[in-house]
Amino acid sequence: MILEFSFNYLSSSLIYEKIILNTLGIFFFESKIIKSADNLFLYVKSDDSNELESFANRLSLELPHSIFLHETDVKVVDEMPQESSVLPQLQKLPMAFCPKCLREVMDESNENYYNIFHECEVCGYDVHGEKKSYKDDFVNLAKSISSGLVVEVNTFYGKYFIGKLGKKCNEVDFDIISYDLGTIAHYTNGTNSEMAALGAIEKPFVKLKTNIKFKMDFEDVADELIRFKLPDDLVLHLLLHELHKLGINLIFITKEKLPFDVKFDLAEYEKELEPIEVVVGDNHIAIVRGEKGLPYQNLSNSNDLIPHVGAFFSVIKEHSLFDNTVVGVNISKMYHNNILVYCKKFGTIEYLSFAFKFDSVKDVFDSIMSSNESGKKLVENFKNKFPEHFEAISAITFNEEEFNVYKLWGIVSIVLGYSKDKNIFASAKVLEDSASSFFGTKGPRIDYKLKRVDSKVYLDPLMTIRTAMSFKLADVDRLTLSYGVIESFVEFVSTQLDEIKEEMKSDAVVVTGSLLQNRHLFSKLSKEVSINHKLYFNKELPIDGKNILYGGNELF
């Protein structure tokens, strides 16, 4: 009998391949591994069906879940393939513990019980130390944290300050590490897909909205949108294991220096590594930021790169789409936003630009009033209903060379009075966070319209601002209206992509940019665009940053 195991696995880390080879070493039958693009195939042959079943069960225990794993299958086939793949000789990436090492560290009868330096050729950080049990150290450290002390801790990828959740969290930019997935599910509105991502071997951060249970148990913590993750090295895992025994399942972690009472530096790290953060939809996962466990860490910088073009081609390069007609949606918070179209025949063109320019809020109001009679009446009604607010924001000026979608949301936030901050990025974040706190299913329809200037097509920002003002006058609440601003943008993009496909016969869509980190935007875009298009995001690169270097290196 011959079994074919198939994995749609989008990682170049070789974790699965190495674990498969290790597991095969325990059994004695013919096998072959074939890697083809994003698909990994394993063939095993034996006349003993019980042995094959035993192997399958063992493999299921050894292979961890991964954010890069999309589909798996096993079936009986008639013959072994002729070819096989030779695994490349790559340096091991810094990676959280694998299932095998975790079992050994938690086994009292194992020589590596509570040994933080235990690792294998699959996992770990290549940091060496004395092989012994460090249980007493973690018992004492857990007692210190339980008593309310702040601890400076060296993990295997950086130094952090940690402690119990409380008022101290409000002083710093912090994240939360949880003992287990059940605790995160208990205190947040995380989806099943987000829980699955949190449990992956990459141990990513996922930003979640806390619920009323969290408010009741941690009433001194002001933040509502917080990044959560599980322990991603043995220092944090063993610490959380001891804290769990003391009834503590959540701790804060921050890079910002806090006054600390205890220093825990058993581990040394070779270099600081930023853990990855992901955004999760039902059909896709995208890496928001970070580098730990990812390839392409030594990309050279260049001042010649065009950010939106580099980001666009990074996805094309990662997914080998150079022979396709590809539409690219670039929605960075920092850089130029547009829709590009590429095909081998005519190269790359800018189909639609999201760029615009305003000098001040007064400039915005003047432009709306001069557009038509209804615009003039809208501004007058807005001024009459909110006279003090209208006068205050009219004095706000902008010092931006070019605006994009995120900055448009900043203007909307200022005009609607959601933000008191004159900084356009800070104001946009207020609107974005308000939308993320929305628990409904539908917001008001905000207009995103197009205009043509000198044969080029642009987004008309005035229509977006005008309709948002109209709903403000109608007393639509802040969370609902903020969600409508983001939801309507996704619907606008989806419509544009459908029209481009009809006109230019595109067969792939790629989306890049830090706007994707918004949970509602990413989830809705992933779902809606996937209906009519093959949708791609960066595979092993963050959606904004290093992807520009990776894609840009292909162009220059």
C-alpha cells in the first residue's frame, strides 16, 4: 500500500520537511518527499497497513499547526513517483519550540525537564547554556510576579518587562501573553480562525477586542484593543506554567523600560528579534509586522525604490505571478495608494490613484461649498449644528505633500469630531479603532467616487467627506459611522476590481499595505474579493516594509 500525504504549505522554513524526515527515521519503509511550489508531498510504502497507520498517527502528533499551512490531505495511490526532492541546506530560523521538544521539557522523567536551553534541528534560537532543570528559578519568579512585582526578563529573542495586568499597563505600550487559548477566548471576541493562528508554532501576535469579562476582571486596564499571543520561547512558557498554578493566566509584556524589582537573565539572546503580528480572515492570513521565524531578514536598503511598486512586485515574486495579468491594490498608511495593473505584454500601469491634496480643513469646506449648491447647504447645516466645533477645526492646517486613504480617514475623523488631535495620523487611528470596536454587521454607505483629471483617474475625497458629514448630521453613532467609512471603502475596491477584470481580463489580485492590519477591513476584503478573484497577499513577508525591499530588488 502507498499513502500520499499532501500539504499546501507556504513556508520556506523547512520545519515540516525536517519533522517528516525525523519521523520517517523511526520507521523502516520506502518513502519519498517532493516539494513543488507551495505544495509538499510525502509518499510512504509498506505491505503492513498497521505500520502505515502507526506512522500516520505519529506524524500527526509531531507536526505542529502553522500559519502557513492551508490544506492537508492523505490518500491511497497506485505507485511511487520516480522523482524526489533534495532539501536545500538552509540555516535554521529562530523558532518557538516544536511539539517534541515541548513534551520533553514538560516530562519529569526526561533529562531535559525544565531545561530552557533544550532545542532541536527544527526549533529553538541557537542559544546555549547549562543543561539542567531550572524549575526552582521559575517557581520563584512566578511568586514575584504573583505578588505584584515587575520583572525584567531576558527571553531568547530580546529583553522585556513583564508583570500582572493592572494600572502599570496604562503607562506603556504593552501586549498580553496568555497561558492558553482558552483564556484568550474567554476574554476576547476572537474568531475560530484567529484562535487557530494564535496556536500555530509561529506564535504570532493577534490584535483583539477585549470583552466585558476582561473589563470586570481587569478594570484598571484602559485599553480595549490589545495584541495577544501564547508563549513563544521556553522562558515564557515555563513562567506561564508556574503562574497558572498560582491562578494567573495573563501577564503584560512590554519593551518600554519600567521600574523593576527582579531581574531574570538566565537566557542570553544573540540579537533582538521582533515577534510577528498577523491579521486573520476566514480565508487568508497576512503578516502585519515582525521578523522572528521569517526568511529575508538581510535585505539591502535602497533610496531608489518606489514603495508602492516594490510592495506590488513583492507579492508577484513570492507567488510566481509574472506570467499572469495582475491587479495590485496598494493601501499603505505611509506611502502612495493606488491600483496598478501588470502583465508581461504591456508592463505596469497605474489604473487608479488615491492621491489628493488639501492645505487645511477650511480648504476642505471651501471645496465642498464650491462643488455645487447641495455641498454649500451641507456645510452651512454642519456649521449651524456644530458652530464651536466648526470654528475650531477650520483653523487646522495640513503639512502633507500627498494624501492617501488613511489620511483621508484622518480628515473625516477631525471633521466629525472623533479626534481632538490635529495630527492626521493620530486622528485616523481614532476612527480606525472605533471601527474595530464595532460589533454590528452593517454600517452606513459612505461614497467613494472617481474623478478624471488630465486623462488620469483619481479618488474624489470630497464625496467621502460629504457623505460622512451627512450621517453625522443624522446623528449616526461614532462606532457605526466609523465602520461604515471602512466597510464602504472595501466595497468600492471590490467593485473596481470587478470592472478591471471585465475590461482587462485580469486573473490575479494582490493587496499590500498597512491598512490591511485593520481586522474588519482585512476580513471583509478577503471574503468579498475572493468571490470573483484569485486573491494573494505577501506570503512570508510583512505587508508593509521589507516587502518593498524584496519586490524592489526585482526591479532595479
